[in-house]
Amino acid sequence: MKGDTPEIAAEALKTGRLVTLPTETVYGLAADASNPQAVARIFEAKGRPRFNPLIAHVANGLDAESIAVFDERARALAEAFWPGPLTIVAPVRDRERVCDLARAGLDSVAVRVPGHPRARAVIAAFGGAVVAPSANRSGRPSPTTFSDALEETGHAVGAAVDGGPCAVGVESTVVSVLDGVVALLRPGSVTREEIEAVVGPLAENGQGHRSPGRLALHYAPDAPVRIEAEAAKAGEILLGFGPGVGEPRWSLSPTGDLREAAANLFRLLREADRTKPAGIAVSSIPHKGLGEAINDRLRRAAGFVG
Ligand code: TXA
Ligand code: MG
């Protein structure tokens, strides 16, 4: 299928319809953040629990600060990583531009400035904030290609923009900056180390803030997922990592590169699942840098609490 232009997508958003939105992380299912009817359609299309708030995507840091209240550290993070795969949760300033339903009634709001040129073009043509969760149905792996996004939620959209395969492949890092405390709510493509280099040590688990959307079983294909596997058992497909592990076509990264593994993760989980295997086994992934985000998604796909 041929995609729509950013201008057509912006028109769809203005009339309250949903849009398939490419970003550098994963494909999003977008709506006008200020329109509660449109936002309600996102929750319906995904089967998403309404207590789980959405991320508002905006054009730049100035726009973000018209919606949220940033302290010095939030601003430092925005300057260091935007446009790009970082989401900042901060106190809400404008409750109209990101409606109550989009925030799940919270007094905080999640904002991000995406780096993908086509996402930026849609937001610019629309001229407002766009909420966009990942375009999968709730609980399933996030789509990282245009065709996977259409397969998941294409039935629900008024327009769909093709941005090619997502370069990053895992969702944005979510950091909260509330009451002077900076906490990591969701590991993602900006690593813990990169964030700590800007704002110093992050709050310990528990001292920080909660993210309502962190369900234990999440990002899951239909086949059972077994992590830290040494080899495939009968009927399983092994997603390998590193040289000589498993079949080349099922390797997350033959050279053991974490960026490549992140970019391939959801696509290979989906492709493996389509062959209806007895299970999907996944090699151990080193738990450093981007490995933290990959292991987080894998533990959840396997049904463990993160
Ligand atoms: O990379 C991404 O972030 C993608 C692309 C499309 O931008 N979007 C995405 O959205 O992953 P979603 O809805 O799948 O994940 C949003 C996460 C959820 O875990 C949600 O609970 C959390 O952000 N979140 C949103 N607002 C929050 C808030 N006010 N406080 C705490 N967590 C919040
Ligand atoms: Mg998601």
C-alpha cells in the first residue's frame, strides 16, 4: 500500500481521525491531543486500558514547555536529546492541549519531540500536539515497519504515512522530572548512562515515580517466549545474538551489535511468530547500554515483571 502525505495526515487529524505515524523508534497511532473523541478512538483501536496515559508529540522544546512545566534538569535533557527518542514526564501546564483522557487524568504529562522527518512534517502541518502510542494492539509487539503498523491498527486510521523501517526499533526512553526527582520509568533507546551524563544519578527504584503503562505481559507474540536461551528446543525458533548463534536469518545481530539488535527485535519476533513455532527462544543479551531496553522488552514478552 502506498502511504499518504503528511498534509493529508494533518487534515485527518484535524477532523478527529487517527493516523499511522512513522517515528524513529516505532510506528505510532496518532490523534489530536486536544480532542477527547479522537483520543478515545485510540484507546478503542488498541484495546488499551484507560488508566494508561499517552505521549504528546510536539515540534520543539518551546512547544513542549507550553504544555509541561520543565525545571532546569528537564530542560537540560530536552536540549541534550531532542529531537530524538526521549520522553519527558513533567507537571502539566496546559490541560486543554493535552486533554484529560490523553493524560489518564494525571497532573503530569509525557512529551517528546520526535526526530523522524516524516513525523516532524505531520506535526508541523497539523500545528498542534499529537498523542501517539505505539500502533500495536495492546499487549502485542510494537510495529517497526509500515506494513506491520497497518496490520495492527490500519483498520482504524483515516490516513497512514509510510516512513520506512524504524531506525531505532525500541520505544523512547521515558524519564520523569517531578518534584526535583529524575527517575527512569521505561528504559529505551537513550541509555541510562547517557541520561546520567546530563542530570547525574537517577532515583533508585521505588524512590521514583510510577508509570501506569508498565504491564507485566507486554510486547508479546502469540508463541511463548523463552529468554536467555543457549539453544533452540524442539519446534522453537532461536533468535540469536553474536557470531555463529542460530540461523543467520533469525539473528538479532550476527556481530553482537546492540543497535542492530534493537532495530531487528520486534520485526523478528513478529516474523518468527508468523511461522507458528512451538516457542521463540532468545539468546542472552548483555545488560549494558541499549541492552537494558532490549532485555526489558524481552522479559515482558516472556511474561516476567520488569
Ligand atoms: O517511542 C515511543 O515512545 C512511541 C512512539 C510512537 O513515539 N510511543 C510509545 O507510546 O511507546 P506508548 O503509549 O506505547 O507508551 C507510553 C508510555 C507508557 O508506558 C505510559 O504509561 C507512559 O509512557 N506515560 C505516559 N504519560 C505518563 C505520565 N504522565 N506518567 C507516567 N508515565 C506516563
Ligand atoms: Mg506501547
